Amino acid sequence: MKAVILYDSRKQGGSTEALIDAVGLKLAESGVYVEKAKCKALADYSFIRDFDLVILGAPVYYFIVSSQLLGALNYGNLKANLKRKKVALFLTCGSPESMANVLYLPQLKIHLVSNKILVEKIFPPDVLSERDVIDSFVDDVLHEYNRITKPRVLSAKWTEESQEWLQTIPSFLQGKFRTMAEEYADNMGYSEITLEMLELARDEMGGT
Ligand SMILES: Cc1cc2nc3c(=O)[nH]c(=O)nc-3n(C[C@H](O)[C@H](O)[C@H](O)COP(=O)(O)O)c2cc1C
């Protein structure tokens, strides 16, 4: 697997750079080929097509995520090149996590609606050099990456009732419904696909 850490910081050798070096080291120790690149708003980001995983991270200054990363998403070609990439996000900032989740992370996530975001993490200043916190972030990212990329063996069994229900919907939709229900059961840990589970899946997916 190939990963790139795209980061930004105003401060050379600051806390964000130290953090991404530690993240990069842990990824490399875990067998991942890893590169890092500091964002410039109008740089050409077509190189990220070669990577399986993109980790985006930056500090927050005066309530705004650092400007070169936001600029690359807003005005450059980063967003176009990130399409359908698996992404992990982190921010370094002094605010409490609850505030950062509401005020700062959405500044990045609004640009990433077509992406699978594996992990989001806020690093407050007091944990920036804590190896176990950094290792656990990387472990979470790799765990999620492996979970969603491993070939799936869908194992949940359909009950007789739910099989009968499936036959009541138009035949050209049955295959799609079957796959969606089996993936839902797999993700949620159901061993049986019952009518109740189908109702829950429908409610959560916003169906009618
Ligand atoms: C000028 C300045 C403004 C900051 N503004 C904020 C802010 O609005 N919200 C916040 O949560 N943290 C803020 N911080 C804290 C930084 O996000 C945090 O210290 C970060 O780790 C700095 O990363 P750096 O060392 O790579 O610059 C600010 C820090 C500085 C120096």
C-alpha cells in the first residue's frame, strides 16, 4: 500500500511537522510505502493518483484550518485528484475536541463528500509528542483501510420471511437490494437477515 501525507503549517519544524514525521515513521514501520508533501494552494496534485491512501492534516490558526491546505481544496486541483480516494484527516489545534469537531473539521470535510474518510483525529498540543497516541491513530487508519479493502465473504443468511419479501419487489431491483442488505448485515454484525433487520437498514439508509 502507498500512502501520502499532505500537510500544511506556517511554522517550519513546528508541532505539525514533528507529528507528521512520527506518523510517517509508524506507517513505514508497519510496512507502508509513505511520502510526505507540504501543501501549496496552487500546486499540481495529480501525483496523488498513484497513492492508495491520502492523509490530510494541518494546524488551525485563528479559527481557520491552515491556508495552503484549504486553498488547495478551494482553488487548486487537490479536490479533483482526491475523488474516491481513501482519506484520513487530522488537525493540530489548541481548542477542545468537541469544538474542533464542530468548527474546524467541517472546513475540510465539506470538500470530501465523495471520499471514504477512514479516521478523523484532533491532536491537542499536549499529546503531539506522545508516541502511543500517534501509533494508535496510525493503527486505526490501517485497520479501517484493511477492513474496507479486504475481499468480503458475506455470510448472513436470509430467513424464509425475508426471502419472501424480496420476491415482492420488482425483479430488476432484487439484486441491488440483496447486495445492500447483505453488506449492511455484514457491517453491523448480523448473522441473519430478518424483516426487522431490513426495516432497520431501510430507516438508517433513509429509504421508504
Ligand atoms: C497564531 C496562532 C493562532 C492559533 N489559533 C488557534 C485557533 O484559532 N484555534 C485553535 O484551536 N488553535 C489555535 N492555535 C493553536 C495551534 O493550532 C496549535 O498550536 C498547532 O499545534 C500549531 O501547529 P504548528 O506548530 O505546526 O504551527 C493557534 C496557534 C497560533 C500560533
